[in-house]
Amino acid sequence: MSRTTFNLRQAAEHVHLEMNELKHAAQRGEIEASEHGGDWWFEHRALDEWAQRNLLASNRKSLLRQHASMMNESRKSNKADWRVVDLFRLSGICLSMPGKAKAGMIRDMSDLANKTGLVYDCDGLFKELMAREESASTAVGQGAAFMHPRFHDPYLFEESFIAYGRSERPVFFGAPNGEGTRHFFLVCSTDHVQHLQILARLAVMAHATEFISILDEATSSEEALGIIKAAEEGLLK
């Protein structure tokens, strides 16, 4: 991960937020930043970690705005046709995850991701996921959690992918409303820009479609993948 430093304008563009919104977050001490030379300055790695937490904690209106901004940027770079459904592997989908508690589920999801053959360091992934959950839960309500490592380490994954696990029973994973979580999406991305785009797409899908509740009815990995595909295509229309 680069140690690049952004000024306020560059940082706001990087995380797809209004400059004043990011500035106020810095003033409140929510994000590591420094003010000097008449501007605010943000370290790349700290900015990305905060942006992930902020995105998952955003309300539907803010999520839609951020997602739209990311889509506009993708269109400008001729990359608007990407789909999260293309990042799933059937070997990384399980509809009967046995975990009963948070740590057990994190271990189970790490092992599930490892079954894709795309993880270089399964124990390292588990440790990163544990550290991420200790800083702030990735459970977003709606019965879903969008798990991910804190930082993008090119030595963790061969390529970007998403693993999906449905637990046999609700797991208390730190959802804001205190409800249990059954649907676990593990985002394994090798690129920080793509990572935020994936999180935004999944979060918007969770808030704007019924795909989480429909996934309760899936009886096979292929059927689950079809549900995800239909929800994403419906959203993008």
C-alpha cells in the first residue's frame, strides 16, 4: 500500500465524498488527518481504512450518492460494465456455515475463501479479518455482514474475489440494531479503488433490493449466485 498523502480535495475525490463532509469528519477526529499550510492532509492507508468503515455505516441516501459517484468515475474510464457477481466462485459459496460465534465464523469464512485456491496466506487473512472486526463490525443490518481485511496486501490474494457463506443460525456479529447475522460476504480485493466499489455495490444492493432475504431460500450455490446476479442487474437498470 502506498504511503501517499492527499490534500482535502484529492482525498474527497478518492473516497467519493463532498469536501466539507470529509473535512468535518477530520475536525471531529473520526479520521487521522493533519491541518497545515491552509489545507487538510490525509495519509492514503488511514484514509482507505476510514472510508471502508464510513461506507458501511452510511444510510441509504449516502450510499446511493457514493455508488453513483463511483459509477460515473467508472464510465469515464470505460470500466462501468464490471459486476460483483463475476467475482464469486462456486467453490467459495457455502449455504451451511457451522459457526456459532463471531470468531468461529471469521475462521470459517477464512477457510471458505481458501477453498477458492486464491488465498496465499489463510492464517494471515484470518488475523486481518479479526483485526478489522475489532476496530468496527462489518455487519450492516439486513442480516448481512460485508467482511474484509483492514488493508490491501498484495500478498494475501492471487486476484480479487468474493466468498459468500450463509450460517445455519443467526450469529451475533455486531449489527447496529443488535440482530443476528446469517449472510456473510468476504470481500478479498487486491485493489483499494475496486474494494470501495465492491463494498458500495453490495451495501446498496442490501438496502435497495430484497436479495438478502431471497438468499434465505437458496438451496444450492448455483441458485445463490443466480439470486445475486438478478439483484445486481435489477439495481443497475
